[in-house]
Amino acid sequence: MHAMKKAVLFLMVLFSFMRPFSKEYEKKVYLWKNVKGMETQIRDTILYFFPSTAQPTAEKKPCVIICPGGSYHHLGLKNEGFSSARWFRSLGVNAFVLQYRVAYNCHHFPEQLQDIQMAIAHVREHSAEYGIDPKRVGAIGFSAGGHLVTMAGEFSAKNQLEAVGVSTKESLRPDFVMPIYPVVSMQDDIAHRWSRRSLLGHRKYTQSLKDEFSMENPQNVPADMPPVFLLACEDDPVVIYENSVRLDKTLSERGVDHVFVSYAEGGHGFGMMENSKIMMNHHWNDEKLLPWLMEHGVVAP
């Protein structure tokens, strides 16, 4: 009996911690639920909806899809996903955290790109239901998620949904992208090799393959590349800073509307967690990202 009481007490304490966490999002959307042939993928791809907490208005709200990092192997849903959703929703932005397929569950390209394209199509197709402006749908990604959102911008014309029998009339191009301390390159000298292996699988990394998935490759950047907010820290111990330097160079050469925010110190993996050193010293989202969002008409001044 004593052991049973202890077990019940433990469950009560555990539930008290889980309850507010679970109530943060309004609902979960299983993006592949009704797609024939994708039954085994349903639990691996989930879109968590965090509606805006701003005062209700008749105006349709902007939307951001948040892609956590994790080397394309796992996902930092809490520190990079949910913490970012809280910040965006406080600005009057409807936020969606994308749990995309990763190598931990034996998923490689093109599954990750399929997931974000499916998420973009979903929010645009259901924009009236969510109260979203379908012309203000952006994506922010951290680390490997930064590679994913950049790829979504660069490869928007490469429809990966048709291969699994999904048809949509909606554009798969995000209206703005925000890679934060991103994985960018697949080149041997600066690649984050765990992310490369997780994304591309165990195959021969020919030069053409590395070029194809290097986001700094000028041939990958289309004429209609969406505006880019790029941020990285020089002391990043995980993803070599040169990744962002090369992406910045290519975006400049291609005439893409973008900004490159660089900090000397800050490291990696901080997301929008309030207790991170860079947030305590700089609060980069309020100081740098918010003005950029205002400048591009995503949120009101």
C-alpha cells in the first residue's frame, strides 16, 4: 500500500509539471493522417499550433512555422520550438512548431523537405480556419532546422509532395525565412557531418551531391528567393561559423533581400530560451529579429 501511495504521488507531481506544458499549444495536426500510403509516417510528423495571444482583430494574422534543430537526427522541440512559439504568439503571430521526420526514426531526404512543404501547404489551405494571411507565411529554423527552412526557400519549386500523391494548389514557397546558427554547407571543409549523414543517409558523397544540398551554392538560390534573416555566433562550437559567412556572401551576390546578424559570443543551441547567456546579454529576438519583422511587414510597428 505504501508503494502504491508513493506511485500515485509521483504521478500527481509528474502530471502537475506536464499539465501547463501540454496546454501551451491548442492542437496537434498529424499532417500525413489522411494520405494513402503514408500510414506509417503519421506519428513522426506533427504540427503543433500555438495561436496568437494578441487581442482578437478582424485582420488576418501572419504565421511562422518553427523547425527545431537536432542534426537532422533528433529535435529540440522544447528549447528551440516551443520557446520560440511563445515569443511569436505574443507578437500577434500564429505559430506552428513542426516535428519533422529525422534520422533517429530512419528518415532521410526527401522526407524532411516533404514535411515542411506539407506544413506550408496545410496552413495556406486552412488559412481561413486559422485566421492566417496566406501571403505572410514564414519559417524559422535552428541549426539543422536552419538548413531545412533555407532549403524550403531555395527548393520551393521542387515539389516533393507529388511523389507521395499529394496535390495542392498552394504555393510551397515561404514568404520569409529565418535560419538561426544554421547548418548550411555539405562541403567537406565546413560541413556539420552528423547533419549531413542524417539528411543524406549512408551513401557516396560525390561532389555533385554535396553541391546539390549546400545552401551556399549560388546555383541553388532562385531569383524569387524570399527575404532572409540570418544569425550566427563566431564562437559556435557545433556548426562552423563559416557556414553562415558563405551563405551571406552568396545571398549578397544573388541580390537577395537579407540581413546577417553576427555575434562574437553566444555559442549554439540557445533558441529563445530566456536563461541562455546570449538572451540575457542581447535578447537577440527583440533587438534584431523584431525590427526586421516590422521592416518586412510581418508584424506591425
